[in-house]
Amino acid sequence: MQPEHLLSGWFRRQLATLASDITSGGTPQSGNPRYYTESGGFLFAKIDDLTAAKGRYLSDTFLHVTPAALRDTALKLYPPGTILLSMYGTVGLIRTTRVEMTANQALAALLPPFSCNPDYLAHTLIWSRPRWEKYKSQTTQANINGRTVKNFECLLPPLPEQRRIAEILDTLDETIRKTEDVIAKLQQMKQGLLHDLLTRGIDDNGELRDPERHPEQFKDSPLGRIPREWEVGPLGNSIAFITDYRGMTPPYTDEGIPVISAENVGGGKIKSTTKWVSPETYRRTTTRGFPEADDTIFTTEAPVAEVARLPGDCTYRLTRRVIALRPKESVQKHYLYWYMFRLSETGAWSSKMHGSTVPRILKPDILNQSLLVPPLSEQTSISDVLDSHQSRIDNEVSSLGKLRTLKHGLMNDLLTGRVRVSTESPA
């Protein structure tokens, strides 16, 4: 075997030589009040906690254990800065503890101080996660053991370069975290806008109506108090076109016209399509009407009540479990989409589902659903606000995707030495 040629100053080390100790804990008897407490005590980390944590740090856990749990069981108390690595099921997941805590036997604990930069070590372990695949035992649940963790090798540059690489990746992580926070706040704002705009509407001054300050602007309806100018009636009364291809599955091809089925609809959007039909099949089988751009897409089964707007970038073929709704001129297309989207978000369709094994919604139930109809100009104003807000979310999501791609590329370059970083201070 030829010796490995490493970059100048770079070296390989086993984790056992980098951490002060590598150990694992245990699990106190489940449900025993002597060992578990709802407040106080010590944080008790499990794989679920690592999965739920945002970013690479762990500051809280779902469960807390008592001092008795530490005395009576194999639990150990780990200091802040401990690197936890999952060994069971979800293998190779990494989080660094920000506070003192303990953990169960499914998590290997790499204890500080380290003989390398701890942030660099955490980043390189995150990047190395795919390498754990070859160590998984051939058992019912994929596991690795403590010996495997201790013998795992990491590639390290000189310490000044470790620090600089960690700083670069930490900065990028912080930018990603802030972008995720912005998206979360915008999504929360979106829920509030959906409720307010679709129940109170916008007055002639462009302001949300206030039912407490101006009760005279509202009236009673089967759906509660609604703006006086609004009408309420069955959804079907406002629909000019509906397609329903229940039971029809066309022959698929490797290319052609993309097919939208129920699994392609989620999160208010059409997801990537993976099936196609030939133009001939499209013409021959699309006999119940041709969907158009901005029709509201609604899934009737597997999954139920997902909503999207049909894109206008190309022709699409709808298949079974998906219908397209196009409103009459009295209802704006985007308004119908947002109204249907809010119904799905609030669980309004659950009472209309049929079947227990495979829940579904029938077309008559959809058409009988109540629809609030503001004046057309107000519908446009409501839709414009929601569309604009959604554009902000989409832009942030796009930025987040680019940041994550950038991070993936930087990790591949910096953690292998393909791209070297300067460790000299600028003049």
C-alpha cells in the first residue's frame, strides 16, 4: 500500500487522541419519578434532542433527570463544549453542548479540552457524517459503537488554519441561522395576515377593518361576524371550471408533458414533477377540460387538502386525486387560492373527510364548502398583500438554499485543503 500524501502541515488523528475522553451514558428507568423531573435537575440529551436543535449547538432537552439518576445509573455529567455524536439509528449527527448536561447511551460524548480547535473538530465531524455509513452494523437498527468512534480519523491542518476555517464556517452558519429566523418570523406573520385579511378585509383606506372600533362595518353570517359588503355561499356557486381525473392514470413516459399528482403538491406549491406523458396521450386523455395557469390545485387523497397554484411555465397534465378549480369572474383567481390555502392551514377540511384507512374528500364536499366573497376590488387588494408577503418568504428561502450550497462547497474545499486559507492578519 502506498503511503498517503498529505498537504504540508496536515495530519490525521483518531478521535481518541483529540478528545480528553470519549464516553457514553445510560437511560434511567422510564417514568420513574425518582429519576425524572419536569423542572430543575439536569438536562438529559437523547437523539431526538439533537434532531430538534437548530444549528450545531444544543442548549436544551425535552427531559430532565434528578441528582438520584446520576447517583444510581450510568449517567455522567458533561461540561459545556462537549461534542455529542449519535451512534444509534440516526448515526453521525453532531451537536456541541452550550450548557452542562447528561445524555443516554445512544450518544457518544467527546469531552473537552481538545488537542485541536473544538469548532474545527465539530465542523469536520459534521462534514464527515457520510463516512459513518460504512461502519454501521448489519443489524435491525443501524448502530456504531464507542470503539468505532474512538478510532474514527479526522484530517486536520495546522492549528492556526483550523481556527481560520472554523471562523469562516461559523460566520456562514450564523448567516444561515439568521436567515432561518427571518423565514420563521415571516411564516408566523403570514398566518396572522391570512386570518386578518380573510376575516376582516381591507377598508377603503387600505387598513384592516377593526370590528371593535367600527362594529357597524360588520354583520352576522353563518361564519360569524364578517364585513358588511362581503357575501357568503357555497364554493360551488363561485366556480366556473373544475377538473376531476379520479380513477384515470395515464401511461407515463421518460419525457414530454409533466404530470401533477397528489404527491407533487405541498406547502402551497407544486413540487418537482417526476412523471411525464406524451403529447399524444395528453390530447387523448385530457377530455374533462384543460387546466390553466393560476387555477387552484387541490388534492383529494394521499395527501388530503393540499393546495397550490398551477404554474404558467408550461402545460401540465393532472392525474387522479388532484382537481383544478377556476372561479367565475366575480372571484379573483389568487383570492380563491389564498382562501383555499387558509382552509387547509386551519384544518377546515378534516370534518369533511371520508374513510379511515385512506382519508379522502369528495367533490360535492368541496363544492359545498362555504366561501367568503368580498367585492372584487377588495379581493385584489387582499391577494396583492398576501402575494407580496409570499414573495418575501420565497426570496429568503432562495437565499437560504444558496447559503447552504455555498457552505457545502466551502466545507468540501476547506476541510480537505483543496482551498487553503490565509492565517496572516491583514496589514
